[in-house]
Amino acid sequence: MREWLGPALPAHLKREFTQELGKYFLPFLVGGSVAASLGLAVSFHFGSSLAIALAILAVNGFLLVVLACWNARLPLADDQVDAIENRYTMGVLLASAGLGGMVLAVFAANAPMVLQALLVMVALAALGVGNGSGPGRPLATLCQSVALGVPTALATLLYWPSPWNLNSFIGIAVYALACVVLSLRSYATQSQLLITRDEQRNERLRINTALQHLNQPMVLLDDDLSIVLINQSARTLLGLPADDATPLPAFPEMMATAPALARASGDRDEFLSHAALLVAARQPFTGVLRLNDDRTMDLECIPVPGAGWVAMLRDTTTERNAIAELNRELRRCPLTGLPNKRAFGEELERRLARDDRLSLLLIDLDGFKLVNERHGQTVGDRMITRIGFRLRTADPNLVVARLPGDKFAVILPGASADQAISLARSLIETIDTPARFGDAEVSVGAAVGIAIAPDHAMLAEALQRAADLALRDAKSEPGNQIRLYHAALSDDAAQMAKREAQVRAVIRNNQVDVAYQPMLDLVSGRVVAVEALVRMPAGTIHPDTPIDSNHMVAIAEARGLISQLRRQVFRQAAATVAALPSSIGLRVNVSVNDLKSPDVVDEILADTASAGIDHQRIAIEITESALMTDEAASLANLQRLVAMGSGVAMDDFGSGFSSLERLGRLPINAVKISGSLLTGATANPVSASIFRAAASLGQSLGVLLVAEGMETPAELELARAAGISRAQGFLLSQPVPASGLRAAINAAEAAAATLARAA
């Protein structure tokens, strides 16, 4: 039965459904009165007591229906609904039964055809009340169709002449059935409409409740910017009364009069004028307004196609403060708390924009890398922090910043060159003061480059460039150096840039030249090895920018090209030495930066194999000063070279800081005593003693000794007397190209023989 009648309604919807009867009060009052009057009139005309009784029954039914509709117009409680529905159904049944019985009674009394037809029309009209245009009560319509439709159809079938009787019977029966179907459809439509409307109402209620309790201040507007809903968070933010029943003005007027925006009237008016243009164009718009308590509010209005606008307000004070703090952190060194490079650059630009006279000091710590290596990064960080504190507290007028690495920058306002230099000396003394961290006493030096605005530059970038050039010049010499920028430094930098460009081009284009210098065995008088020396190719060196081997290596290391440079030299030299007798070996200088590479030994082996020479004829030379800082990284490759029979020689021995303990730890099998120890040794007994001491130290290690920089016969005799095994220098041969190498070898051996006979 429930499936037949349609969905069941909850109590509150059933009440709404019953209240719909109120709309039919006047139609039922008028229609019922007419039908009842006609029925009574016809019944009294015939004087049939049965007809009169049935007419009275119908009148009572109509009264019950009208009374139910009247009651439905009044406020209803849930417990009154069933009573009204029962009253309505009972009234329909009584009216239908009375009219149906009266139709049969009148037809049985053989009343005139006109009166019969009139009663049939009244019956059909009463039957139509339950169809789709009526209140839609399927059960009541079904009972009505049985109580009214069946008697009326039977009366026409039995008492009207043929063929009208059969046609009328079929028509009335179909009409009664149609009324039932239409009533079912009307009930289903009304029920679904009520359910849908209730769901929408509940959804709006949920949305409204959510919006009201949402922390995000929000205002819903229609197309005319009238306020549809404003939640409590928005009221609080704008300073409006909570849950005020007073109708709110349109959104622009509300914003213009919001109490919390009273102090921001100028900004608010400008914002509203701009917003009006964007509203007219249906474009989203945003704005920032300041509240009376100096908080900041962001307002964003988004158009909803065909449904007005959504305005979202947001207190962004905390967010903006957090962003400001983050920006401060991004401009601060986390270790020292000093401004970082970015913040320092901004401060320098601000001061220069005001045409302030100032001195810029760039400070580079000297020996800080050794602090990290000897004591660890933790001590290094603490030392950086200590130095930052010392610089910051040296003078309250200074602006101090931490730059990347171990550099600091200082701005000295309104200073002369003498004052800047005096400050630099003071800061170096401050930095140079030892600091103790536990058992470790740590000290570092510093180099300082100075540039002055506006004397040296007016722009921040140019001034920093000038100070950096002065710092580079200060670092070119050991110790705590101070340099003031001068124009020649820019010229030198330009020349250096030219040299760098030339070297990079030569290496990348595989145009490196190699010169060879023979190495003589002092016992046999024979050349036993040649040293390969890198050279710039002919025609690439400008007289104003001379580039020697040391410059080439330094530039290659700085630009990450040292591995390419070494391979080019090694391949050329290996091919050249392969054409010489097997008794002559090859010595190649290898940078420690290159020696740290895990592939360097494999590359050397591949190049020697490609040239067709035994790797035992190969020896690499490396400086002891370079090994001071990179010993551990290079040790594995050195050990591998020695293990496979190649030579490893320490170059420039005596110019660094070697000790017996340290030299004994390194896997070397040859030592080349620096030519600087030999220069002047024949004329100076002290220098000669130093040279002999270096030779004695090398002998104590049990390695092959080579004296380089040999220029005079006296130096050659000093080397022999000191127990040196091999010699190399201009006395025997200058470096020569590959084409002159055989002649140079012969000349060196001839010179050695001549010197031996003369001795």
C-alpha cells in the first residue's frame, strides 16, 4: 500500500502537506455549497425521503471537507494533522456516498433527462476534486471513485437509453480511473516537492550553520551586492553587532560604515572606488585594509556566475608579521646573527643612494681552513661566531655583515682612507686574538681590502668589486695585509681576465704545448728522464699578458679545467717519450686538486698504454705545500701509483713545512730539492748549509734526490758533494719543444762530460 501511495513523509513534512488543504477552502466552500444546493433541490422536488436523506448526508460530507480545509489554514501541531486528514477523508466519503446514492435514487424515480444529466455533472465535478488539480489524496480519491463513480456509471448504464447508456458508463468509469491515477501523480509530485524543499532547506541550514561557525570571515552577496549572509567571524572582524536583527545595507555601504575600519577611511574609499569598476566588469578583486587596532585585513571578492558574489575577509596580521620575520631571517646569518650578503647589499645600496660617504672593508680570514681540519667544524663555527661578535662590538657605528665562506664585510660611515686603514688594523688585531674552546686554543689572521665611496665607486656593485680587488691584492702576500683600492688593480684584473680567457680557450680547444727539460744522472752522466712542462702555444701570448706555467695551472684549477690540462700534457709527453730509448723516463707535474680525483690513476694508465710505454717509466711530481692541506684525499692514489711501480716525487722540497714524521708517512720515492735553496748557496755558507741539510733530510728518508734549478758549475759541484743523485737546470738544458728534445739530451750529456773533466 505504501509503495502504491508514494513515499512516507516525516511528521514535519506531513504537517506541511496537510496545510496545503488550506488553499482549497474557498473552492470547496463554493463548489460544495452549489453541489449540496442542487442535490437538496432535486431531492425535495421529487419528495423522495431517501434522496433527501442522501442529500443531507452529502451536505454533511461537504461541511466536513470545508471544516478540514479551514482548520488546515490555522497553525498546526503535529498531533492535529491526523485528525484533519481523517476529517477530510471522512467528508469526502460522506459527500461521495450521499451524491452517488442520490444519483441512483433520482434515476430510479424516472426523473426528467435534464435533471439526471444535471446530477451526473454534479457527481463528475465532485469526483474531479480528487484528481491532479486537487489536493491529491489517492486513498480518498479511490474511495470517492467507488462511492460516487460506480453508482453514477451504473445509473447511466441501467436507466439511459442505448447507445447513450453504454457510452456514458464507459466514459464515467474511465474518468473515475483517470481521477485515481492523476491523484496518485499529484500526491507523488507534492510529496517529492516537499521532500526536495526540505532537503534544500536542511542543506541551507547546514551551510548557514557551518558559515556562522567558520573561523574564516565570509559574506555572501547577490548580484546587486546586497548581503545574503554574513557570518559571525565577519561581524567580529568588522566590528558589527553580533546576531543583529537589523537589516544590513548593501556590501559597499556596510564596508564604508564598518566600525572597525573607521581609521582606514582614505584607503577604504579608494578601495571601494576601484572595486566598483571591477564589480561592473564582473571581475574578482582584492584589497588590503588596516583595522583600527593596526591589524591588517585582506578582502577578496569572487564572482559566482549567476549567483552573486562571495566575499572573504582575512586577518593577515600574524601572517604578515611571520613573513616579515622570515624576510629578516633570510637576511641574517644563522650562525653569527649578523646581516648576510643579501641584507648587506641592500643596506649598502640604501646608503649610497643617499650619497653617503663611506668606506667598505672586505675581510677574509687567513688560516681558517686549517682550524676546521685540525679542530673540526664545530670549533670552526664557534670561531666564526666569536669573530662576528668581536667585529660587531668593535664600534657601534659600524655595519658588519657575514659573507659566504670565511669573509666579513664592514661599512664605516663618513671615513677617510687613513681612518679606514686605521680601522682595518684594529679589526685585524681583534681577529688575531686567540680564542680558547676547551683544550683548543685557536687563532686566525686576516686580509682586508678597502674601497671608499664616492672616491672609488658610486654604485654598490662597483664599490664591492673595488674592495674585492683590493682584498685579492692583500691576499697575494702572506700575513695580515691591508690594501686600499687603486686604479691599477682594475687594470691588473682586466689583464688577468684576458689571461684566463686565453688559457680556457687553449685548454678547451686542445691546443696546449709541452716543453721538455732533461734530468741528468750525476753518476753516469746520462739523461735518465725528461720533465714535461706545460706551455701556451706560440702566437697566443700577447706581450702585455705573459702567461707562464704557474699561471696556466692556477687558472685551470680555478676554472675546473685542471684534469683536461693534465691529460693533454700527459698524452703529448707520453707519445714523445715513447720515441726515446726505454732508459729515459717521463716526469709530469700533477695538481693535488687533480690527484684527489678517483679516476686519475686509471686515466694515467690508459694514456701510457695508448702511447705504448710502460707505466714504470712514469713518475708524477707534486708539491709538498699542496699536500699540506690535501694529504688524506690524495694518499690512496699515491699509494696505488707506488704499488704499480710508478714514481712519486715531492717537488719544491724545502719551500714548504715538511717534517721527518710527515715525509715518512707519504708514499714517495723521490724528492726534488727546491732551486730556491740552491740559489746563492755557493757564495753564502749559511745557504750552503741549508741546502746540505735538506739533502741530508732527503737521504734519511731513503729516496732518490734531485736538485732542480741548476745554473752554475759550482752549484753542480755543491750538489755532488751533498750526495745528490740527479740534477736538472739551465746549466744542462733549458726546456725545449719535442722537436729539439733529442738534441737537448745530447747537449746535456755533453755538458755533463765537459763539467766532469773540468772538475
